[in-house]
Amino acid sequence: MNATTPGRIFYTKPSITELEVRYAADAAANGWGEHCYDYILRFEQQFREHLGSRHAIAASSGTGAIELGLAGLGIGPGDEVILGDINWIASAAPIVHLGASPVLVDVRPDTWCLDPAAVEAAITPRTRAILAVHLYGNLCDMDALSAIAQRHGLALVEDAAEAIGSVWHGRRAGSMGAFGAFSFHGTKTVTTGEGGVFVTDDDALYERVLTLSNHGRARGEARQFWPERIGFKFKMSNLQAAIGCAQLERIDTLVAGKRRVFEYYRNALAGLPLALNPEPAGTRNGYWMPTLVADPGSGFDRQRLLGRFAEENIDGRVFFWPLSSLPMFAGQPRHAISDSLSGRALNLPSYHDLSSADMDRVVRLVREAFGDG
């Protein structure tokens, strides 16, 4: 980079302050022996209070939290789990790991999340669960999906990895299903570097997952190192949880920062033939990843825009590919809306201290890509 090249605009990065550093240093110096779970237990309590859920179990990743929850529901070989075709592989992988089959269905063109009608059409006698993934902070239609799940005796579970701060008619994303799972990867609004959390209001499911999360050792077992079943090791470390505790103390500020960035883009890109993340009446979008979807027929060339971003030291990120387009799911049917969305969409840079001047650099190139530069 030469002296005339503007500073790099990352697609995302975490907001780390002195508070996170202080808590992490304390965990590194003192969080051992009998104190090795102090920050983990504190983090779980803080998250329960934030979400309004009865139980929370910190995990090594959002993917691990999903796998723990599905295993706690008894999902395994021969079972089917329905989810949207447009998703990151992390949502489908736990289903495969447990020996079950992901059934991919199309999404809605406005929210990019599960189409309830497509879900109901895909139900078979082998269907055990519906995995509602709240994509990029957008919310699935939880009322419609809940009604379908109840009619067919299915578990409705939430992948809220990208939806912290999103609210569906007064209820936080992740708090409405049989269980919810969140990610705290370094790209997320709230981060622990790597990490996740399983949440539920179901006491029995919580106990099963708690046992599974600890190598199959049940809480209260008097015999040392005595597992009752084969479990998992998807634990969050005390050091990670220390950073998470500081992040949760700042969560309102962190979510507000994401919303500030999105609102700037929404105002600056008004009038172009594109759609951004929706926020239907009665909902609140945490806007983890501001995303544009060009209108069909607009002539939008995503690769050209990504090239212009690279020339001007700006990170760009493509929309998720349809899972059915990946080699491991080649036998699944393709879906018109999912296929169409993927090629017309792009994630925009979004981190908490992104300046107006930096966003103006992004906006200028986007407008140029639509012939309005």
C-alpha cells in the first residue's frame, strides 16, 4: 500500500476495549484451579438475563451448540431436519455429523429466510425438526413456523448465530424454539474470539445437553470420571468467557453500532434498484451484516464491484451460496429463489467504529456499480 492508498476497510472486526482486556488479563492470571469456571458461569448468567431464557450452556462455537441441542433432542440416523437452502455450511454440518439428513427448501425473497410453505411441503414421516436460521440478522417467520411445528409434532429450533439484537414481536431471536444457538466468532456483533452458547427453557432438554456437553458426565454424579453416555467436548474456555462478559456488559452499545451502520447505508443507497435487510413491522433487526440484493434485471455485476472494492482497499463478502450448489449436497433439488438471490447479493462492510467517511467510500462504489456514480 503506497502513501496515496486509503486505509483498509474491513468487512467486519470486533469492538474490543480496556474492559475486555482487563477481564481477560484477570482470567489469565487468576482463573485456574477452583476458579476455572468463574467467568464461564458469569457469562452464562449474563446471557440468560439478556435473552430471557431459563438455561444457557457456553460452547466452543455456535456449530457445537447446534449439535449439542440436536443430540439432546435425540436426532440421529434416519431422521430429517428441514432448513433453508441459503445458509452457511455450519447450520447443516451438525445434522450430518449426527447421521441425520438435512432437507433443503427454498427461502423467501424478502427475508432470505425459510419459506414456511416450502417447509410444510417438505415434511415427511422422517422429519424430526425445523431449523430456523435467522440469516444476517433477518428473522424467520416464527409464528408461521411454530404453527407448522405444532401441527406436525416437530421440534422448532433456532440458529440465531447471526441474530443477536434481533427481536420478533417482543421476543428475542433464539428464545422462541425448543432451543436456540448463538455464535461468538470474531466476526459477530458480540465476540469471544471463537465460541457459542446453547439456550433453552426446557428443563429436561437442558439436563440432557448439560450431560452431553461434559463428556456424558451427569450433574450430581458422585463417582469421579464416570460418564453415563458418550458425550461431546464443545466447551468455551474461561479466558474466552471473560471477554464475553465484558462484551455482554456493552451489548446495547454493540447492537446500536450495527444499527447505526445499517441506517447510514439505507439512507445513502436509497433510490437504487436493490433491497437491503428488512425490518418488518413489530420486529427489530440486529443487522449483523448489512446486505444488498440487486433487483432482477438491474444489470448488477457483483464480480466487477468486488474488483473495484479490492482496488480501493475495501473488503467485500459474497452472499452465502445455496447449500444445494455445494458438492456434498449435489443430490438435493435446486431452488429458484435461493439460486437467484446468491448471485445478486453482497455483504457490505460493517463494524462498530466504521466512520461516515469510510461508509461514503463504500457507497460511492456501490452507486457506481448501479450506474449512479
